[in-house]
Amino acid sequence: MNTNIVERSKQILLEVGATPVMYLMIALSVVSLAIMIERGWFFAMVSENIAKLAEALAERLNAHDVTGARDLVTASKSAEAAIVAAGLKQLARGPEAAEEAMASATALQRMRLERRLAFLGTLGNNAPFIGLLGTVIGIVQAFDRLQATGLGGTATGPATDVMGAISESLVATAIGLVVAIPAVAAFNYFQRRIRATVANSDALTHIILAYAKGEAAQSGGRTSETGARPAASVREQPESFRMQSVNTFSG
């Protein structure tokens, strides 16, 4: 029974050959390349000079121009700006509400940034194994031809047939590596971009929260919709907040 299963499996491998595996790898490489181009274009479109954005945001908040800060981040296409915009919309409800809104927006933006990257990660991890499958099939074909020759087969040029099968199997392995290496490199690059985006968002978030908490403390926990403070509590923003906001991205 076991012998029959092994023999049948061998026959299936011999009938299929390594060619379908190579076609599969080529198809996966095309999909992988398309995802790399799409993600590269996406990250290029949402890129932002975060140092400049942080400085402009701090200037508007120091002037208590919450409406201007909203307009500033709304005009930007970056993920960082979208996160800050969510906090500014809830700013009138207090720092806790703004913080929760920005945490929710961060999770949504992370999902947006990571879209389709799972395919690259999976392909990069498994493409060598798919190529190895082609190699195994090619080696099975080579040994089957050697066996036929040893049993008195009269096929013309058996050595040439064997070498052809082995070379086909090595091509399958090479294609697997060619597909996997760029996929892994692109996956790692995009993951670094996502980590940088999240870090920038955290820095901008702290600017918003510092302003919100300062306003709440100076107005007894009440922040007006327009960002203006009550007349009794109007006074200049501490210089330290302004400098900290500007210097957040100095590195």
C-alpha cells in the first residue's frame, strides 16, 4: 500500500514536472512587483516634511488658532496629519477625548499603511520553498531517467537528459530566490517607513496634548470650540512649550 502511494506520488511529480512551478513563480513575481510599485507610489504621495509641519502646527496653537491648525493638517495628505486632524476635531471636549481620537486614528492609518504588505511578507518567506519544490521535482525526474538507464533503457543520450532535468530544477530554485529577495527587501523597507510614520505621529500627538492640557489647566477644564481662552485667563504661552514643539524633530 505504502509502495503504491509513493509510486503514484512519483508519477504525479513526473507528469507535472517543474515547469508549472516556474510559471507560478513568474506569476507571483509579477503580482509582487505590482504591489511594490503601488506601495512605493502610495508612500511617495503621503510623504510630508514633518519638521516643517510640526513647527507650523506649534505656531498656530501658540496663537490659539485651532481653526488654522485644522486647516493646516486638513490640507496635508500624510498619515500624520490625518491623525492630528482627528485630535483637533475633539479638542474642545478635552485632552482625554483628543488623545483617544488620535489613538483610534493611528490604528486606522496603520491599517492603511500596511495594506497588501502581508502578501510581500508571505511571498518573501515562502518563495524559496516553492522554488525548492521545483528543484525536488527536477531531481526526481533526473533519478528516474538514471534508473531507466540502469535497467537497460535504450533512450538516446541519457546523460544529456539527466543533466537537462537537473538544470531545470536549479532554474526553479533560482527563480524562487529572485522572487523572494526583492519581496523581503521591499517588505522591510515599507515596514521601516510605517514605523517612522507612527513615530512622527506620536511626536505630533504630544504637541496637541500639551496644548490641550495647558488650555484645560488654565481655563478650568473648559476649552472653547474656536480655541480662544476666556478673557480672565488669557496670557502668553510659556516659552518652554514653544521651544519643545519646534525642537521635537530637530534630530
